[in-house]
Amino acid sequence: MANKFLTAEWNNLIMANYIIDPVILLPYLPPKTELDFYHGECYVSLIGFMFEQTKMLGMRIPFHINFEEVNLRFMYG
């Protein structure tokens, strides 16, 4: 069985979702993608969590096993 490239636990997760004017996000879209809407609104999400027990190809990388992570995301389809 082949090792997965990345394995980890996401713990102590907190998420904040905000409605945003889609015009603000348009310059950041990858080519040939479109924004996704939920009930007619466009959202951006700020997510904080602990990345723990992290392994790459089954190996632990020193100083990259347990660490804080913050993601800023928006949906595109």
C-alpha cells in the first residue's frame, strides 16, 4: 500500500464566514473558474486550527509536526 502524500489532524477548529461583494474576489480567481454562491450570496471564510500529527510520505518533518494554521478561502466552481 502506497503512503499518502500528506496526513494530519485538524484540531481546535474555528471558522468565520462573511458575505462579500463578488467583485472584490474576481481578480483572484484562477482562469476559467467562476465564483460559487449560496442562497444568492458570495462568502469568504477565515479558518484557524491546529495542524497536528503531520506526516509527509509517512515521515515526520521536524518543526512541522504540530503547528497553527490559518486559511482564507472563498468558493469557486
